[in-house]
Amino acid sequence: MIEAIIFDLDDTLYSERRWLLSGFAAVARELETRWSRDRVGLFRLLSEALRRGHRADALQRMCARCGQSPAIVPELVGLIRSHEPRIALRPAVRAMVIELKRHFRIGILTNGMPSVQRRKVAALGVEPLVDAVVYAAHHGGGKPDPKAFYAVADQVKVAPAHATFVGDDPTADIAGARAVGMRTVRVATRRQGRLSDVICPEADIVVERVTELPSRIAGVVHGPGGR
């Protein structure tokens, strides 16, 4: 019997791209005065780089376009990590979590720097909606380490075999959860392509949107990966 549903955070309950764009906006505001450049234009350079698949070097590209030294990039990365994000949980996702909470214990297990993830959790307002939020980096270095999954199971007070893990990453989320006996749901994000293109034979089910979960939860028990 499934007694708990545990969610990944980034790209599962919300799109991490929105957090990064919030960070880019913070960078643009900071540099507007320093560089005497319009922050709207700076933000446009960063968001365009992200749209074109240059997430890893978006800041460097902006510096190059503006004729500035890339030596400032580490400082800007720190600004993104420390800024108070302007992100929100979609109403449909909030409603889904509230609905599921009526029938299951609910947890969140998130990778990443705990200080950064705490700001995301606060901005999204998810902590009051769930039974536990666990920062995986504190447990064996993070997902897919089994210690992280055991820790969140302990926090929601269920055995791992009685929990379902919902996430987007086939290794950190799906393989990690299965290794401790959890059932799994993979969320296929837009960057991974169409649902038909997503191959994840290890997951009990794959969904296009996390909000499909209430109507698909029976498939976790009876789907092709059911155990």
C-alpha cells in the first residue's frame, strides 16, 4: 500500500528555468548601475542565451557582448545563488499537492545547495503544504545516494516500500528511489522532448505533467514497472 508521495523540486513541482530567469533579472538590476547599461537589455541578452541552450556560459556571453571582463562571472554566480527568487507554484500544482495530502503523507527531497534550495522552497510556499522537506546534500551528498531517500522516508514516517517518488531525473530520482524500494513516477520535462521520446523503462509510469499524478496514481501499483 502506498502511504506517501515524495517529490523532487526542480523541474518537477516547478520549472527551474523560472528560478534562473529570476536570477538573471537580479544580475541585470545589479549591473545596470555598474555598467551604465539598461537592465532590460542585459536581461534580454541572458534570457536569449538560455533560450539558445547556452545556460552554462550565459554570463560569459553577456560580458563579451557588453565588452566587459568575464572576471566578474563568479561574483554574478554568487548573486544568482543568494538572491531571493521571484517564483511561484502554479495554482494547478498547489491544488494537486493539497488534494494528494488528503490521502497520502507528502514529502520533498531536493538536490542542490541547501541555502539555495531553502530560498526556492520559501518563495514557492510549499513547506506548509507538505509533511517534510529534506535537503539531500545533508545525507550522503545527495540523490541518488540511498541515505537521502531513507532520510525523507524517515521524515514522512513510512517505510520506503510504502512510498512513491516523483521526479524528472532518470538517475538521481528514478534509479535512486528504486534502489531503496520506492515506486517511481518520472515527469518528462519539455527539454527532454515529447513523452514518446522519453525512454525510462525503470519508472513505474511516465507523465507529461506532474498534475496528471492524481488521476494516474493507480498506475504506480499496476503499471508495467509495478512490483
